[in-house]
Amino acid sequence: MTAGAGWIALAIVVFASWKPWRVLLGAYLFGGIAVLQLNLQAAGVKVPVEVLSMSPYLITILVLVIISSDRSRAALNAPAALGRVFHASS
């Protein structure tokens, strides 16, 4: 975990529905939001720095809420063994 962004990485996997090309799209989306908030701070936008700093996390929560609203689609794309206990055979 780096600078609190570890859970954003997990959110990207959920956002991508376990599809590699969507992981790339999600990484650019969430990374772009982080860069945007830094650029807005540097430009001197009259928004409190705390609001700008939490914007990547708020967008992440918003995206996860939107994606989780359609349960059938989320379950359809999940790996078949997700949530099952693994027992290694000797």
C-alpha cells in the first residue's frame, strides 16, 4: 500500500470486472483524477486543499456504488471460485 492508494487498486479490479483492458482504463481514470487534483492545487483554485485531496477517494466510492448497483452484472463477471475456501490436496 502506498500513500493510502492500496484500496483504490482493489477498486480498480472491481471496476474492471476482472478484465485486463478495463484495468488499464480504470488506472488511467483514477490516476487522471489524482493528477487533476494536483494541477488544480497548483493553479490556485479557490477550493480547500482538503476537498481536492479527497477527490480521488470520493470518485472511487462513487464509481463503486454505481457498479455495485447492478448485482447481476457484477456476479456474472466474477471468477467462479471467488469466495470459496481453497484446500490444497497433498
